[in-house]
Amino acid sequence: MIIAITGKPGSGKTSLIKRLIERIGGTGFYTEEVRDKGKRIGFVAVTSWGNKVWLAKAGAEGRKKVGKYTVFVEDFESKVVKKLTSEMKNENLVYIDEIGKMEMLSGEFKKMVGDILNMNKIFIVTVPEKNFHYLVRKVKEKAALLIDAWQFWDKKGEAVEKIVSVLRKSRNE
């Protein structure tokens, strides 16, 4: 079962998935902004196994970039994607925040997402509003539940309860 959370940047996708993880667990990662003196300087992937791995940083040296951010594809693949690929073998619930442009610079990440879509697992994932890649479109098409985070901007608890209810119903079927 796929549960997809979509929305524009700043709509609350990450906040919603973090609240959901607190409630139901699973294995995966979410992406968190890193700020210095109030200014966003990059992003880290926060994993369910306790690691924080730089995903991208403004002003860093490197060839792979999204906007002003250099994306650390090799670190992301070796410290997040490979470990998650291993971890999810023993876990029924996998979460990813998000299938975004930075993450999609990784061929291993794209392969992992494609594999998850064909597994019999609960996959909770955030995706951007725009279908910039076929995997984003595929996630939305296959989703049993597609939630627009903006609709739950001030009602994250309601969204979590809705998702938990769908999960309970699927287990009872």
C-alpha cells in the first residue's frame, strides 16, 4: 500500500510525515532543513537508525547541484540508500521524505524507489506537487491514499488519524 503526501515547498509535508513516524514507526528517512542564523544553508537526511547525513549544502564544492545547493550524492547513497535497502528487508513499513530533485540525482535512490513500488510493503512517501519525474507520477497513480499537506496545514493530527485509519482498514481486509 502506498500513502503519498504531496504539496508545494513549505506546505507541511515533512512536518506531517514526522508526526506520522512518531505514531507508527517504520524504517526510512526524512529531510530536514539546516539553518545558520536564520538562513537555510542546506539539508540533512535524518534516518530511522539515528544518522544525520548531509544531503545538500549551499556554497559547497561539487558538480551535482540543484539551485544553489551542492548535492552529496555519494554520501547519500552509501549512508542512506544502501542502509535503507538493507533495513527494509525486515520492516513492513518504509517511509521516504521526499522523492525530490536532490534525491533523484542518485541512480541508486531511483532504483530503490522503483523496487519499493513493486514490493508488498506499506510505503509512506512525500512527493512534490509537480510531476517532474516519472517516479513521482507513478507514486501518485499507485497511491491508495493521496494527501495534500496544505489541506491539513493546521490539522496535522487529523491527517495522521486519517492515515492510521486507512492502515488499520487495510490490515483488517
